[in-house]
Amino acid sequence: MRARPSEQRSGGVRMGGMTVINGEVAAGFEPVRDAFAANFAEREDIGAAVCVYQDGRPVVDLWAGVTYPDTGRPWERDTLQLVYSATKGATATAAHLLAQRGELDLDAPVAEYWPEFAANGKAEIPVRWLLSHQAGLVALDQPVPLDEALAWHPMAAALAAQRPQWAPGTAHGYHGRTWGWLVGEVIRRVSGRSPGRFFAEEIAAPLGLDFFIGLPARERNRLSRMVYRKPDVDLTTVPEESIPEELRDLVAAWRDPNSLSNRAYAVTDPANIDFDSPDVQAAELPSSNGIGTARGLARMYAALIGEVDGVRLFTPETLALATEEQASGQDQVMLVPSRFSTGYMLPTATIPMTGPSAFGHTGRGGSLGFADPERGTGFGYVMNHVIGGAGDMRATSLSEAARESLGLADH
């Protein structure tokens, strides 16, 4: 059963293939509700939420499913979800807020704020290159024990001492894990506050966002658990001649433990991090452990491009500078084309957003937050079923439905 556009429902559960869709949809945005329902019926969503803001007000706010199949606990309006690298959009916003206030110069050397960072030929790397994945600090020669990495300072010290993997500024590659400590340490040095605390006080509090970088213990009872699906085909184990030619370089990198594609995610010891661990969730990992609601993501992005209940985060000048392309082309880590502004992902054929002016960030498994200044749109989607791979169309279907709805709403 689906909710009607203005109907408010609570307690979505999966029953015999039918999923109750809870929440509200403004007239004209029904395609988003239909795509959301199809994600459960056809695309294996288990628990999820989607929110769309238009011109500073919510026009879609939906949730459905369960927080974990074993318990059957319904996904509620205030259920919190880990969003992996969609966290980077929140952290980038904190850095740009400092720049807007004149406290951080994005073109100044990182070492001006973090003197130890100058080691191993890094004295001239500007802050902008950290944000846009051009610094070459994707991996460590010696991984840091996980408990020390969660304590922050040992990882920051290791990155300050690390030599880059390529000549900074000559290429770009996705700093999947290290980005958070790199950008977060600059935020800490400039503001005197940890990145999670700065975000909480300067961004989340004024907007009333349900989003955390470092989850307080009091919020754990609202948290959904991740569910991981193994790929239907493990390309790393099949014969090379069976792999499509366009994927062979990427698969070869996955098979090589010394490739940047693998080393970028092996900066801790152990390399595999249990993101359902309370200790991991309580720590501040500004690249990858943000926890919040789709509403929190959409509301934040809406406030970057316009006023939301009297609050606007970015001036038009900051918005233009924050979203200007800084790096594009073949990614040295992901080995596919990617595009970055100063901290945000920009649209590509594989990054689903609503138009060429959009900017935001995806997260492992499909979570997505973005803004589209031309359309006045803020968007957030969070989910607990990590599927991965090119066949996962959940976020894409929702962003396409949002684009369709924006066209319908204009007429």
C-alpha cells in the first residue's frame, strides 16, 4: 500500500513483498514516491528514506522498510543511518564555512595551518588540493592501528609525515579514507574544534539537522544497521579472458594488494573497519562515518543554495567558488573518470544528480546527498542495504524521478 500525496503514515514493514511507504509528498512529486516504492519492490531496498527540498521547503519526505531484517523493527521518521562517504559533503561544507568567514585560505599552503605537514616535500601543497583529491596522500607506507586512528592524532601525525604517491597537483585520485583526517585536521587547526564538533555547533545546530560526525551514545537507539550483499559475480576470481576488456585494468588493480585502489582503503590495521561498531561510530571519521537522516542531508544541501527557515550557509560567492571544477578525468584510485570541485563530487555519467549545476557526494552502497542551484533543490537518500556495483540503480532512479518532478512542478 502506498501513501497518498498528503497522507502521513508511520511504521513501515515488509509483508509478503508489500512495503508501506510512510511520509508526505507534495503535488507534482509523486514520481519520487513511485520510484521509492519501486526500490523496495524491484531493487532490494530493505530500509531507506528519501527527502527533497525545493526552494527551501520539503516537498518529499518518505521512509519505509525495517532497520534490520533479523529484528523486523520498522524504519521510523527519525531513524538514523550511516552514509559512508556522503559524509564528505558535510565536512567540505565546514571547510568552506571557515573560508567564507576569512579564517581559512583555500589557496594557502596546508603547512601554514599545520606546520608538521610540510615534511617529505609537502610544504607547498595548498588546502584546495586536499579537498579536491589532488594531494597524492591516498595511502600510508605504514598503516596506523585502528584504535590509534580512531583517537585522531596518531593518524594526523602519520599523514603529516607521509610522502605523496604522485607529484601533488599533477593528477587526482579519490582519497577514500585519508581525506577525512587531512581536511579534518585543517578544520581542527583553524577552528580549535574537532571537525565533528565544528559541524555540530556551526551547521547542524542552526539548521536543526539530524546528522552527526561522531555519534553521541544517546542517539544509538535510533540507529539502523547495515546489511551487506555479496556480489553476484566476484570479478577478482574469474579468468582474465572472461572479464570485459574495459574492466580489466580495474580488476587487475583489485587483485593487486599493492595497488593504490587497495592501499587507499588499507590505511588502518586491520584494514577492514566495522562501521557498525559503537567505537567506530562514536569516533570522528569525517570521510566516512557520518550518521543521519535523508532529511538532514537534503536540508543541509538546501541551505547551501538558499534560505531554509531563515538560515543560509553559503553566500552566492562562496557557492560559486565551492562548486567550481578543480579536477576531472581518469581517477588514479578508482581508475574511472571522476570530477571534483573543492570537496564535492560533480555530476558524471555514473554519479546521479539532477543537472549539470548539481554538486554533492555519494556514499558506499548508494547513499547520496546533493544540491542543484539551478533548480533550487536539496536531495538526500539513505539506506541500509549495501549492494554496490554498476547495477545498483536506487539513487539514480530517485534523482531521475526528482528531475522529472521538477519539470512537472514547473507546469
